[in-house]
Amino acid sequence: MKKSKTLKRERVNRALVSIFEYPLTIVEAPMGYGKTTAVREFLATSGVRVMWTSFYSDSDTREAFWDRVALAAGSLDEIAGRRLKGFGVPSDTLHLRAFLSLMNDLDYVPDTTLVIDDIHYAKNILRPELFGQFIAELADDFHIVLITRDTSFLDLAELNAKGLCNIVSQQTLRFTDEELRAYCTLMDFRQGEDALEKVSKYTGGWISLAYLILLGLEQGIPIGQSSAINDLIEKILYNAYDDTVRIFLLRLSVMDVFTEKQARYVTEEKHAGEILKKLRQENAFVYYDEAKGVYRIHYVLLAFLRARQTDHAEVSLLYRRVGEWFLEIKAFKSAYAYLCRAGETERILALLDNEDTITNDSSEFEGAPEMFAGAPRELLFRYPLAYLQYIAALLLSGESESAQDAARRLSELYAVYERSEGIPLARRNRVLAEISTVRIFVVFNNADEMVACTKEALRLLEGGVSCLMKRESEFTFGCPHFLYTYYREPGKLKETADYMAREFPSFPALASGCGAGCDSVTLAEYALETGDWQAAELNAFRAMYKAKAKGQTGIALCAGLTLIRLYLFQGRTQESMEHLRQLREDVGNENSILYNTTLELTEGYVYGCLARPDRIPRWLQSGDMSLARFMYQGMAFTYIVYGKAVLLSKNYIQLEVLTEEFAAYFSILQNQLGFLHNQILEAAAKYRLYGMAAGSASLDKALDMAREDHILLPFAEYAPAIIDMLRQMTASAPRDTYRNEVLAACEQYLENLKSAASLTGREKEVLMLAADGLKRNEIADRLGVSDGTVKTHLQNVYQKLKANGKTAAIKKAKALNLF
């Protein structure tokens, strides 16, 4: 069979036109019905831009899949592709909003289509409950096609009801008698009409099975002699080849995808290229993806081959060779995953124990948790640097039981190396230093103890640096307000900030620059909270420059939020939105789910201040904190943003109840700024529910909490909700200097919020040019500005018009007669 031969089926093409009529099209049928071929050929002749990617198997990782998505997006927009890579699979609303935001920014031709093949392999990766929101908010001129064998894991009822989804079913894809007849002519199968009728009835239009049976008829195997597909594959495919090819296929089947060079290495077959070419030409079950440069074996044949792999020793040997292949090209995580399948635990531990090859995520490979959990302690103690990577992962998982287990393991390891004799001094000091480094995460939130651990590690290393904590390691743990994390005692905000600014830079010295800028961002945040606006801006920019010089996105996010909050207070709304846009771009360049969470918190906080509840991420509107990605769930900054969202929803009963619950969350790490925000929220709720006296009494408690530390800005950010109370309270005590300062800050904030509500002349001009069909770069050329400036104007327009993208903004502007 020549694989290049295809049969054009107008009936199927007419059904696939629905791709351009719906945001989402599902092409559903069991394997072998020609789903992929039908979609690929239809889109190839439709003249639209296509981004095509797929899941390879049920063991495919979300990271590997999303790399392919990013690569496909990069074919449209290189910068967008790099940004998309950092978002990760849209498995929660964090990624969903990031993806939608990127889609709104993309310049693509109408009817651009994203195809995801074999989506059924993503059952354990995707969050089906998010699809409704995802599709509903997708731009009108962008389409998604999911090719799948199964839709049971997707909730499509609501999408169908809303007219957002169409399903092209197995019934549509099955070959009719006439099409089967044309197929036989195309493939030179010479069977009579009677035989074709039997094939059609027997296969029900399943073309892959029809192909196997027709091939069998050509070789004298009657229809129905064997109803088992495996028997057919064995008789007409597998047995048709000599031992060399059969052994080659069996060895290949340990991989889901492979290159020719990889196949030659793993199978040790020197004629691998020639055999693969022969297999491609002679059957449809081994095929080559020219775009990606990889081979794949059809699932039908792959399942048959894997079922025949009875020699477990040989399979382990093959896994080992795949691992060695990835080691040679320095793809360590893939290498460790295959070596793990081969049972090579000690080999992996030895590799992970090598100081020169340790990376920030080298221990996060498929099978790692199970391997470490099942390994004997004595074996783990022999490879302490490998073991410490696992312990650190447990500590940073955000799960309390895992963290407790990690602390116990760390104490055991310390006891072994602290009292051990016969270990070279340099090795012993290295291990003890790294234990002290990892212990920083055990004493997290206690600034004194964290600094003590850091200095002990530096002492042991005698000026050296940690091999476990790299520059790319995390320092802010997902919180966009660094000082918030460590301010634990009321009245000691300045003392805490000064200590952190003085002592915390020892960690960047230990970790090759990780945390660079922490001193400046601490001073910036302190100045911002207490009303020293000039020092806040100066130190925030210092922090930003230091952080970017060392690639410290977490610190840059904290500095960015400081500047955004400052500029909102000062009425510099356009500058604040430009900084927010820059943060989105910076996070897009990172492959970090954690930073996605930090960005979501930042956006939620900012849009909460701007009274834009529609722009606050949905998980923060609903309070579903399970969707966040934190190293320490107890930081509780999320509840500040959640409280802002509930306040803006005007559900004051819910807000009052929630503030009672929030106090417990802030108590976990004694976050004093959390307590303060919570008290202000409580005052706003009580004012609306019970009147001025009840609200003022609660607000007075908040003022007392903040007075000694002279905290101003949090009150201003809640100005619309508390201004009436403040005015009355200040009038009754006009000589209270602190209250007067708080009131003045609130009055200024209110005034600046009003001026941020209408479109500027330049914003209207940019939107009109976009409505005329100009792309961002063309608008920039027309106006003599940069692409980034145009993008900022568009983002401001989206915000002000409460639109989720260019198409929606243009529609709304026309409805409001803004043109």
C-alpha cells in the first residue's frame, strides 16, 4: 500500500465545514476511522492557517505536549510561542486566562485553527470543567478542533446547548459502500462486488479494519476466518516480514515517537533507515511526521507489538538504551524517566548526585516520586545530593504531610553526615552545607532562622555556592508582595524591613544570584505601604534592574506590583497598565506554573483596586484556592484578592462570613498585612449590613492595627468602600494626624479612579485603526510609535470597555458610537 494515496470524500468535507462555524469542533471515532487524515486534508485545501499538535500516548507529559503547542504557535508568532511555553497546559483558570490573554494579543488571519490530535490521551491532564469558560471566551475568528476516540471526559452538554460546539461523529467518518468501492480502485484491490459487500458489512465502514481484511483477501485469508484484529495483524503485517524487521519493530515499540537516528541507536540495527523507509511505503501503520521529523507506529500495531514483549529483561535493556540516548544529548529528565522504567535506581541517584549536572528541576522526572519513596534509606544516604533534591521537592510541594515527611528525612540525613567518619572533609562540608540550605525551607517565614541557615551554609562552603539552589530557583514562593511574607509582628514593620534589607542578600550570595534585588524590593514595599512615594518608586526600579540582571522573575513581579500600585495611587493609570503588560510578557518567557499564579494574584489585586471584578481571575472570584500553584499555601495572600472580589460583588453577607474564616488563614504564618486587609474588608461589610456605627467601630480597629507602623496605602485602595466612614470619623477627631493622612490618601485615590474611566483620544485612534483591519505593527507604523505602545493602548481599551479582546472591543465601541 502506498501511504501517499488518499481518497477525497466530499461528504466528509461538507461535515468538516462546521469547523469554521463553531469555536469548537470535536471529531470523534475509534482508532482507524481516518479522523486525522480527514481533518488534515480538509484544512490543507481550505487555505487557512493551521496550528497542529497532538498527544502521543497516555504517558505523554503535559510539559512535552505544551512544548509542541508552543512550537506550533511560534509558527504564527515567535514571541507568542515563547510566551505560551511558560504558561503550561490550561489545567486551571490560571493557565486558561493566560492562554486567552495571549490569543487576544496574537495577530492571526481569520479562521486560524488549532488542531489537537488524540486528545483522549489527556484525560488525566486536562480539567474538563474549564472547557466551557475556555470556549465561551475564545475569539470569534479562532477555532479549535479536538480529534479523539472518546468524549466521556469532556462536559459538552452546556457547550452544545449554547451553540458553541459541534461533533463530527463516527457515523460521518465511516466509509460508505460507494466510498469503499472507490478506495479499492485507488489501492488496486481486485475484489468482486460480493466480497466488497461482505467487507463493508463486516467492518461497518471502519477503514483500517477494511484495509487489513482486503489485504488479507489478497493473500487468501477469507473474511471472518479470524475476528481478532491481532490475528489479522500477525498474519498479514507482522508475519509478512523477516526476523530482522520483526525484531526491529518489537524493539521500536518501547518508544512512542522516535527519530531515525534514535531508532538506530536503541535497536542497534544499522539498516534502521532503510527498514523504516520500507515500512512507510508498504503499510499505513508506520508513518513519518515531516513537520516534527519523527516516526510513530499506529496504535493498533503498537498495542500488538507491546503485547508480544514478554522478555522483561530485554525490555529493560531497551529502556536503558533509550535512557542512554537521552543522556548523550543531555536531555536528562527524559533519560532519567527511561532509566527509571528500566529499574536503574542507583544509576539515576549517582547521576543526580553529580554536582556538575544538577539542575533546578533535574529530579522532577516521570516516576521520580515513586522511585525515591521506594528506595531504601541506606541507598539514599549514599547519594545525599540526589536525596536532598527529593527532600526539597517535598518541602516545596505545598502539602503539609509531604513537608513533615521531608523534615524528618532531612534530620535523619543530617544525623548520618554530622557524626560520620571517614568521609573527606570537603564532601562532608558540602553535604552539611546543602542540608542547611534545604533547611531554609523548613523554617520558612522565620527571617532570623532562615538567615542563620544561610550563613551556616556559607560558612561550610567557605565562599563557595550551593549546587542545589541555583540562580533559577524560587525565592518569593509565588507571593507578589515580598515583605508581606515576613512581616509577622505588629509595630515592627520598619524593623522587619530593615533586617531583611540588611541580611537577606546573603542568600543570593549562596545561590548564585537567586533572590537578587530582595533588599531593594523590601525597602520599596515598606515605603509604599507607609506613604513614602518617592522612595517606593526609586527602590522598586532598583529592585527591577537587579532582578532582571540575574533573571529573578519573582522579585521583578514584586517590584512590578509595587510600581503598579504606586502609579494607580498617583493617577498614572496608563503607566501602571504598561507595567502590567510588561509583567505578562516577562512571565510568558518563563516556564513556570508558580509565576503564573503570582501574575494572577497581581492582576487580581490590581483589578480589585480598579473596581473591575470581571478582570479578576475566576478562581480568585470563587475562592477555589485548589487551582493555585504555591510552595506554601499558608501565605494566604490569595484571600486578600478573594476578599476584594467579594467586596466588589456587593455580597456583604458572604464577605462578613469570609472575613471570620480569613483570619485563621492569615494566622498560619502570622501575616500582619493580611490581618489588616481583612479588618478593612470586615469594616466595609459591617457598614453595608449594620450601618455607620458598626462599620466605623470595625474600621477603627483597622486604624489602630496600622497606626504604629504608619500604614496608609491599603486604606486608600479600599477608598470607595470606606470613604464615608472615614470622613465622619475624621470629622469627629480632627486633630488625629494619622486619620487625616489616611483620609487624604483615600480622597486622592478616589479622584484618580474617576479619571481612569474614559478612553483617551489616542486609545480611540488605535481602536479605529484596528477596526479597519490593521495589525499591531501596521498601527505602530501609521502612528509612529512602537508595537509595545500600541499593545498597551489596546490593553487599556479592553480594560475600560470590559472586553476580552480586539473583536469584542470593536463591537462594543461601535455599539457605544465611539467611532
